[in-house]
Amino acid sequence: MASPLIDTHCHLDSEGFHQEIDLVIQRAQESGLERMISIGTTLETSQAAILLSNRYSCVSAAAGIHPNYVQEARPTDWAQIEELVRHPHVVAVGETGLDKYWDKAPLDVQQDYFVRHIHLSRRVQKPFVVHCREAEAEVLAVLQSESGEKPMQGVMHSFCGKLETAQICLSLGLYISFAGMLTFRKNEDLRAVAKQIPLDRLLVETDAPYLAPLPYRGKRNEPSWVHYTNECLAQIHGLTPDEMAEQTTLNARRLFSI
């Protein structure tokens, strides 16, 4: 029997799944997924992720406000996020981080919320999930500023950065998660980075409905396709897909206490 997989980052509340969420969950389980973590990006999507986790035993949730939405967050939203993260089905805080690509919120506002998420993560003892787009130096500056004597508990989600960035994140205690971009034919540089990540810090994800892996690039992604990224990661590290699945699942259970 194949080793079970965990999709550590997806957005099951997305509109593209509304009409067939039961089928999406069913396909995921049939493909060997043991669990999916549905990630919040606003107060409303965090609430939706928790509702899904209440409905499906194989779904866990994360609650937070994505950097692209911090500018439009209402004053009361953060207080409600602080309550939501204490829900027993919530296994992580976020997603948080910085995004200079879309530039939808002033950087200082993004940084303020990033720090809030890190502090909240420590208080509730649940890991934080980092989004980083064209902001590696700024993300590292926040992480290094907020790092204490103990290793940080968190993950760099859908990593596509430099090896030096990954190495600093690893030194701070963070995990590195790879999504479908790892499988893209021209992403040799990213595969070279993935090869240098220690086995006990690797995670796999889909970021569904975004970033579908080969052979489905350009289509709506879904959790059942996480095995394509796992197989690519296995090949990079010279392991069988089962061995890599066993490793990444062990890592996910450890980080998210699931």
C-alpha cells in the first residue's frame, strides 16, 4: 500500500471548488491523501476553512490574513483571527508574509501584520505559514528580527526563492514546502535548491486551486495532484515516491501536530 500524503497548503474554500467540493475531497482521498490543510487568507476565508474542517475529518484549517488583504482588513478582523486560531481544527497561523509583486498594501502595513502573526503563533504554539513574493530580503529581515533563542515554528510555503534564502530559513528552524512549480520543465534552478533541503525539513503542497503541476499546468489545481510534486521531489533526492511520501508526511505531522 502506498504511503499516505498530506497536502500542507490548499484553499478548499475557493469559488472554483464550490460546486464539487465533495468530489474534490473524494478524489484526494482516493489518490492517497490522508489530510489537507485549507488555508485562510481573510477573516471570511479563515472561517470557511474551519467550517470545512468541521465537515470533513480529513481537512484541517489555518487562520490568518494574507499580506494582499491586510489593507482592507476591518479593525475587528484581527481580534477575531486571534480567537479563530484557538479552534481545535486550526493547526497553523496564516498565511502571512510579504508580497511586493501585487503591491496591494503598503509594505509597513504588511510587515506589521506579519509580526502580529508570528507573535500569535508563539502564543498559541501553532506554526505560522509564510507567503513570500518578490520580497525575500524583507521577509528574511522580519524573520531574523523576530527569531529568538528557540527555533521558529513555521513553513516557507510554495518556496521558489534562492538557496541562500532557504538556508537562512532552515537555520531559523523553518520548513520548506514545494508546490507544482517544482515540476515545471524550465525550473531547473528551483529543483537544484530543493536538492539541498534536508529531508527532515521538506513539505509538499498544491496551493490549489493555483499552480497546477505538470501534466496539468494551467488547469485548476486540486489536492489529489500533490503526488506529482512528491514524485518530482523524490526523483531529485534519489528516493522512491513512497519513501518521499513517508518523509514529507512525517514532517507535516511533526510541524502541524496532526
